[in-house]
Amino acid sequence: MSATDSPATPVRLALTMGDAAGIGPEVIVKTLAHLDATQSPIEAVVYGSNEVMRQEARALGYTGAIEVVEVGPELDFSKRPVGRLDRRAALVQWRALQRAMEDVDQGRADAIVTAPWNKALFELAEMPVVGHTEVLQAHYGQDRVVMMLGGERLKVALVTTHVALSEVSQRLSAPLLREICAVTLAGLKERFGVARPRLAVCGLNPHAGERGHMGDEELLWIDQAVADLDREFSDAEISGPWPADTLFAKFRGEGMPYDAVICMYHDQGLIPLKLLHFGESANITLGLPIIRTSVDHGTAYDIAGKGVADAGSMIYATELAAKMVARVRGGVF
């Protein structure tokens, strides 16, 4: 993608189907219907099973064209699994991402948008249990990537992700916090067009430790680490550590007090994010040489096949990816 490309150039996105037994196919079909209704210039290509997408379109009454890159031609999906683990779904969700990365690398697609997949499926196919982010990080050889979830007002970046709460404190360190902040700052500039990002760093403990009365990590290293980062990154503003409860309350008012919040653990960031933006936010992987967005939810087996899934996050993730592509090209979507 070149900065000389016209902003009007269509954006071609690789939408990976994810778990065929979950709500991924449904939210993709609903996203395609939304793109049709809004006459979007996005060219959305689905990577997965043509048979599954055909069944889903028929169930939802969608009559528009669906371009599918078939990744499981030998798999029989005439009886599609719905709401249950199935080995065929494991193969398709894996192959879809692999083919999407190949096509982005070769310039046949501009970015990847992933529907949810189920890690537990891989055990059925005797494959390593792994998530989208880890596969992307390994494929592109990146030492550090950052999981950011964001909506229009609030964006959170996680220092630790899927880690037991009892292990969080052991995994945190000043060098790790620095890496997360550095990748987040670069992502805000490159992907979101923020010239001088403002980062707020959450404390680990209630009340950010209250001077050691509720935990001493802040006193031992977090206070100093944040001050050092603010000095080091002169093209940004980094403050904290802030008590998380009062920090997130600031996002209820007018304006955006910060461009992103650095959160020490998963629920510290995702609970306020989903309270404010659920269905209107996306998962963004920062630190990759390509653009990848995803939904902010899982496969939802309990409602799969019922036609009631909310496609808001898939729509948001798709349109956000297109905006990022246009920004990298030097235009506006």
C-alpha cells in the first residue's frame, strides 16, 4: 500500500470465518448485508467454507453475492455442526487464517478481519491449542504485539492477557510495561492517526496501592516506571499509575481524557470497555506489519444457528480495518 494510492481505491478485506459451529458465519453474513445497505466501497472476501456460508445466507434470507476463498473443499459440510465442537471446523478455522495471511502478504488483500474461533477445537485435530494473536505474531516474527480493544471513546491495551489473576503480579515488570507502551504509541500514531498520544497507566492494586496500604507494586516500581516512560517518549504524554475505578469513570463525560489506557490485566480493561462499547468495539492487534482487527466476543455456541447474534462488533471491526488501510495509504475512508 502506497501513500500515493487514492483514498477512493476500494479496500479489499479478508474476513476469516472462524469456527463454523459458532456465530462467525452469521455475523459475517449480517456484516455483508450492512455493507450492501450502506453501499460501502469495502470488498469483503470470506475465507472459509462456501457450503457453510451458503447455508447461513439462506437461513438469514441474504441474497447478495458472497465471494468465498474455499479452504476446505474435501470437507463435507452438508450437515453443518452448530453449537458443538467439530474437527472439520478446526481445520477450516486454521486454514482460513493461514490463507488470509498469505493473500495479504502477496497483496491480494489489504487487511484481515477475524470472526471468533474456538481454541478447544484444535485438540480434536491434534493441533497445538493457540489463538489468532499468537499465530499472527509467530507468522510475522514479532517479538511483541499488543492486544488492544477499542471503541469510539475508550481504547484499552493489555500488559498481560489470558493469565490467571494469581500470576499477574509475577509477570509484570518495568521492561514489559515499556514494550507495551512503545507498541501502543506506535499503533496509535500509525493506525489511528494520533499525532501526540496520551496514555493513562492503571495501577495494579485498588486505589493504585494507596501508598503501599493496598499492595506495594506501585511504590516498588510502577510509579518510577511510568515517570521514566513519560520522560523517554517525549512525543507522547504518559501518566499514572491511576486507580482504575476513578480513571474509567472519566470516560463517561464529554471528550476523550486519554487516547488509550494501559491495563495491567484482562478484566481490568475489558469490563469497562464492554460496558461502554459492547457490540461497537473491536480487537486490534498492534505491533504487526499488517492490519488485523477482530470481534470483541467469542463463538457463542448457546445462540449459534438461531439467527439472533448481534453483528455490531463484526461490522465495527470491518469498517475500522478499512479506515486503517485508507490511513496507511494516506487517505480517508
